[in-house]
Amino acid sequence: MRIAVVDDNPMNITVVKEILKRAGYSDMLTAASGMELFGLLGLDAKGNEPADMAGGDWHGIDLILLDMMMPGVDGITACQRIQQSPRLRDIPIIMVTAIGDSKKLAEALDAGAIDYVTKPINRIELLARIRVALRLKEQKDWHKERDRRMREELQLAKEVQYAALPQPVDDEGMAIDAIYRPSEELSGDLYAWHRIDDNRYGIAVIDAMGHGISSSLASMFIASVLKEAMTKQVEPKRVVKELNRRSHQLQFADQLIQYYFTGLYMVVDLNKGVLEYVNAGHPPGLVIRGDGRVENFALGGMAIGLFSEMALEKHTIDIRSGDRVLLFTDGLYDLVGSDYEEDREVSLTELLRPFCSRTPVKALEEVLFGGEQREGAESDDRCLVVVDIK
């Protein structure tokens, strides 16, 4: 542990250093003024963080014993400057003062000092306060390191989640793309598509209960199941039933926890000119016809994972060249801001109506999610799958 002793009186520095040395603290730095302390910490003469030194090399100080009354930059001012630096503000500062003024001591604590000792220094009191301060510093460092590792793991999980999503499709008869905007690092929404044969594609959008890490893990599980189901089961009812069966394999120590998913799975058959779909408690998709008319999907039934047996109904919609099919998760309802289901369905339909297949997906994303919403203001995960029939 490295301790910085700051005092404009050389005798005071000598006394404190001797106390620390006898207590086993050998790694010490000294400064005769607030300005010298700034130099040790890599700050400029005014105590600010220079742009060319921010986050750079410094002396790795773990604790500062700071005299309150010094000419030029006093201890309180120095403390305030240190607290303004993100890389330095966690260094514990103990004020050393001969002043018994409670207002000044309160000012020092408000400036960021965690404790104080009074002159003449009592050796036992000083060492006890140092031990407490260093324990606090050690705990803060542990939490910072843990948070750093957590951020790195979340970033890796985010990259894995994105890597699991399918790439856009631009075939002769159909194009498929998606807009994907998690509300946090990880998302409970997912989408998937799979080419069944030359004329058919299976396409799905899923929304797991909740937000954050737990819902993203659940969605990753269902994504792996979905990929296999779309390949082997193909038919919409069979795919959704397989998702429901496998979702019940999720076991939790807390029996009150049960994850469920809403989802819409459809098979687009270009040869027959139809799409067949099953809606499991999910927001209904819609078809924007080439002439501007809009046809809504049927409302959803039972969500996936709630019960071991579920009644499913398959629906069929005719499709033709120039149609655009939109599937989405309920986060898209935030764009219309209505709390009533019927109103928000109508409002969202009217919002999306102008964006037919002649509108590029990037332009659609910019219109729907531009401006402030690009700064992470979403309250829910948002996913929009766009299917254009050529």
C-alpha cells in the first residue's frame, strides 16, 4: 500500500513518516504543497486532468494524508480537485489538521475526505484510521475490478448474442432483414429465419419475459431450440409445440419462477403465394400491400411455456409481389405510446403504413428510431423483422 503524506511543515512530514515506518508502512511519497500533490497524481497546476495524461501513468497512491491548512492550494481545495477526477476520486483522503473548527471539518468531509485526525497526532489513533481507510480502499478496488470483469463479460455475451442472429437474405424471390435494438446490453428479443427449400422460408420472432441477463439467457436457450425445430419440424404448429415442450425443460430452484415467451412463427411459400403462421401470445404482424392497403395478422393465443399443453390455430394469408411483411415485438408499441391494446394496434398500423417495400430497411430504421432514441432511451427491447416479397 502506497501512502502520500502532504504537509507544508517538514517536521510534520518527518513525524508521520516515522510513525508509518514503525508500523510497517514502507512505501511512502511526500509532498510539501497541494501543487506538489497534483504533480504526483498526474494533474496539472490547477488540479485538472490534462487531456494528454488522462488515464495515463501515475504513482498508484492508495491513501493520502492531507494537511488542511497550506499556503496556495489548501487541503480542502486539493481534495475537491481530486474528487473531480474519475481515476482518482476513489483514493481515500484523511485530513490532518490543527483546527478544531467543526465547520471547517465538515467542509473537508463534504469536499471528499473520508476521515480526519488532529494535531498533535496521536499514533494509535492515526494508525487505526489508516487501517480503516485502507480496508475501504481495498473493498472499493475489489468491487471496481469485479464490475470491470462484469462489463467485459456482458460485452462478450452481447457479441455472442448478435453473432447468433441470422444474416440478411436477398434472394431472387424474397428479401429478409431485421432491426434489432436492445434496451440494455443484452436482449430478451430474438429473430430467426431458415431456408426450408427453394420456395419456402421459416421466419420467427420471439420475446422472452423480462429484461437483462436472465431473459437474454432464456432467449438464447429458445434460440437454439428454434433453430433445430425450424429445420426438423418445419410446419408452424409443430414448431411452436416443440418450443413449448422444450421450454418446460428449464428448471429453476425457485419454483415461483417460470419463464415464458411470446412468439410468432410463419412459413412463407413463394410457389403457392401464401404464408402460414401461428401466433403464440405475440403482437400481430401485418402485411403492407404494394397498393398501400394493410392486412393485420390474427391476435395471439397462449404464450409459450405457460402450460404443458397448448391449443394452437394456424392462419393463412395470401402474398404477392410487392408485399412487405412486418413482424415485431411489443417494444415497438412504445413508438405510439398508447396503453390500450386496440388503440396501439391501430396507431402502430398507421405509423407503419407508409413504409412499403419501396422504403429501404435502413431508411425505415432511421425514421422509427432516429434522434434521441439512438442514445439508449428505449424502455423495452425492440425488434422488427422485414420481409419483402419480390
